[in-house]
Amino acid sequence: MNLLTVSGLSKKERENHVLKNINFIQEPGQKIAIAGETGSGKSTLLRLIAGLVQPDDGQVLFEGIRVKGPSEKLLAGHPQIAYLSQTFELRNHYRVEELLQMACKVSDNDAKSIYSICKIDYLLNRWSDELSGGERQRVAFAKTLVSAPKLLLLDEPFSNLDAIHRTVLKAIIAEIEERLKTTIILVSHDPVDLLSWAHEIIVLDRGKMIQKGTPQEIYKYPLNEYVAGLFGTYSIISPKLIELFPLLGEDRRRFVRPNDFVLSLNKNYGVAAEVEDIQFMGSYFQTTVSYNGNKLIITTSRAFEKGAIAFVRLRWHIEQRHHLE
């Protein structure tokens, strides 16, 4: 049996659809990410799944049983579906341990395990208003987990966190999945968060699901410029590029990513192009070249001089050549 079935789910606000006819299923342990620009309906979808918002059409089934909305029951929400909002709040003037005990539905041993996973053991006697932003986030995670959910809905969990705390939180999420066997749906605006984590990505645009697939499918074969832009830098394929690099046409790509091409000073392979711009990105350079009016953004390991002539070749051609050799 599917853990979650979302069928024909729609929601209106002031006669306008916030979500329209959303359909997907989730198996136990399957990691699903929801992507889309601000206002695309991501948070509304999570709140509908959690039973915190009443749908206008469609339904949500959790383990085969319909999730009721707030107009159908006194206390909104589902006991086995936890929603952690990006604007979560912790009550002030309580010790962390008191906040956790109020939400706890698991044994003492399981609670201790959760505190360890969330790295908050040393915070239990701290007052909630004495916590840093990263500590508050981890306590909120633990508070959600001790309610024993089978499905955890995370709405922008990495927002407003610095790089160190983001890394810690990602490790916590991985441990939650492995040790607690909790199934997760995650919303994030950062493509790296989604591409490196999800089994399946659902892309929303103005309330509609416009593409669904594996991270590799979404990244390599975006439906349109909107999807391509959500997941990083891209160049648009022109007829001239297909003429120069026939494999682009065979692969039926409409967009190419910076790592699809190789740029070098070796003129034995590829076509000559002028370097127009180069940006240092830390572990790589993002280089823009121009060929006969076509602009390509290419990831390079070295800095090319602006105005220099360099040679572009398709990475697949190199792989194909090495395979033949």
C-alpha cells in the first residue's frame, strides 16, 4: 500500500487557484522534493497534506485513509503527519526539556535517541529564549519527531541558516531517515538541497504540477526555461549548436548545463569561441563564451583570459572518443 496518495488536489483563494489538480503517490521511505518559485503553492500543498488546510477539490489518502481537513474535525492535522513550517515558533519562558515533554509520544529511550540525533542533549536545561537560530531549528526538529510521525513535511528547513548549520541539519535529516525510518517531503528553493537528496522532484508553477521526475531527469531535461532556471545555470540550444554538436539533437535536449561542455586551448577538438566573461565561484570558474552569436556558459577548472580564443567541445564527444579508443 502507498504511504501517501494525493489525488486531484485543488485549492482556491479569492476565486484563483493556489493549487490545481495535483496528483502523486509516495512510497514508505521515498524522498520527495517540491520545487517552485515563491507563490507557486509549495507551502499550501504541504499544509493540505498535513490536514491543516481544507481542500476545495480532491483528496489526500494516508495509508489508504482520507486525511480530513480542519472544517471536518475539531483539531486540525493528522496524528502521524508532522508539518514543520519555515516560520516555526517555540514558546518562550520554558525550558527545552519542558517543551519536548509536552509534545512527546514516544518512550524515554526513543526520546533520548531523538535528542542525540538532533544534537540537543546539552540544551535540555536551557531556556527556549536563550537559543541561537540553529539551536532553535534543531529543537523544533526534535519536538516534531517526538510526536512519532510516519511522514515529516519540511517547509524550507534550511532557510536563514548559515553554511555550518545547514550542513549539520542535512546530516540530522539523513540520520532521521536511516535510524527512525521516517518518510520525508521537503521544500527548498536551493537546487543543491533537492538534487542531492531527493528520489523524485515535483515542480510547481502557479499552482500546477508542470514536471515530475528523478533529479537527473529534471536537471538534464527541464520542460521549459522556468524549470531549467530553478535548478541552475543553463544555455539554450540553437539550431546552429545542433549543427556543430549533433549529439545535442540526438539527445533531444532544449537546454544545456555548464558542465555539458569542455573549454580548452587545444584546437584539435571543438570549435573556436571568444571568452566574454569569467567568474570565480570557489572550486570552479563560470566562463561565458560566444560563438557566432551563440552564448554558452561553461564550468572550467582554470581561468581563461577575457577576449581570448578558446575551443569548445561537447563532453559527450570526449567520452565517446575515449570509449572508441
